[in-house]
Amino acid sequence: MATISVPENVSVFLLDIEGTTTPITFVKDVLFPYIREHLEDYLSAHWEEDECKQDVHLLKKQAEEDLKQNRACPVHTVDQTVHTDEEKAIREVVDNVLWQMAADRKTTALKQLQGHMWRAAYAAGKIKGEVYQDVVPAIRRWRRHGLKVYIYSSGSIEAQKLLFGYSVEGDLLDLFDGHFDTNVGAKVESKSYERIAERIGCSPEDIMFLTDVTREAKAAEDAGLNVVVVVRPGNMELTEEERSHYKIATTFSQLELTGSA
């Protein structure tokens, strides 16, 4: 297994989650099915609570925006005003959320509701965040050498903290210096990585970004970051061109810090 030398100037690791620290199957086979299976019951139980009302309000605003944009949607109306039939109102929200999920949308309204549902599930012990076995020892080693470690994921910061705070290896939040989500920008846009470097307070060249998605790798590279593409079981196959262009790791233990054994 070939080692990958981390340049001496690198002082920050920036990590993707899905397909990098965590199996893609966890999101697809655990997190998303949990929403689909428990959505109606969750809404029924929390319908009158302020947090749930806010979630539904955001979904309604998103549905109105979708109507303006003429996006195809089986149920555009998400209405939480006085309803003669509460079940009908809940059903409309369920249909809208399931439609967004089927279309693999990343709207703030959808992410917020999902985050609140996952929070309840993690806290109740119904879900535990999965992390590859090589991840925690590697991060601990990097931190011992004085490097900082941040997360950048399309999942909300709250969802990120739940995954690592209620992980199969316990509470891992102390391993991270901070979290970024798409509020800083899309992961396929180089400007997002420039903003992250600015917020961390370092130059892009001081950051090493680990991701399984080559479009993200290219955007980070264009911004001046060092990039490693992570290949895990179930991840997208890389082309020969991608394999020759990027440094490839199948485990975090391949990354070797300069001056360390």
C-alpha cells in the first residue's frame, strides 16, 4: 500500500464525510430510509411544536419558489394554516419531502427537517454514526503533530455533529476544530474552498482536502488546495485519467506526515 507524503507546509486537513470518513451505505441505507419510514409519525407527534412549525414553514416557502421556477413536483402546496383535516396537511408535507428526496435535492428546508429528525433518532440511540476504522487513529495522529482537522460536507453542520457525536466509537467531536457545510458554498465551486481557507485563517496551500468526488477534488485543486481522492468500497469508479492525475488513498493510514515515522 503506497504511502502519500503530506507536504511540510500543510497544517490543516479538510475532510469530506460520505465515502471518505463514512461508508456511502450509511447515508443511503440508514439515514435516508429512517426519514422515509418515520416522517409521517414524526410530523404527527411534533406538528404543534414551534420547531416543527418552522420546518414546515421553510418547506412551504421552498415549494412556492419551486412553483415560480416551474419545477415539476407532484405536490407543490405545503400548507400549515388552519386545516379541516390535519392528516391531509401532514400528508402534503410528506409527499413534498419524499419528492425532494427522490430528486436528491439539497434544499435548506429539506436538510433542516432531516437534521431535526436525525437528532431525535441519535439521542434515542436508534442511529449511531458509522466511521471507517482507519479514520480515528489517523486523526489522532495528525492532531498529535499539531495539525488542525475540519469537516466539509453537503450535510448540515448539525447533521455532521450528530454523526460524529453519536458515533459507533463514541463522541468524536473533540477531534475536529470546526465544520463547514454548503452555507459556505457548493462543494464543486472553487470559491467555496477559498472562503474556507479564509475562515480558517490560512492559505489554500496549507490545506489538504480528502474527498471521494473528483469534481470536488478539481474545485479544491483549482483553489490551490492539496488534494487526495479517497477510494472506498461502493464509491464511484475513477477513470484512468483521474487515477493518474490525483493522489489516491484507500485508507487514511497511507498519509504520512513529513518527519514522522
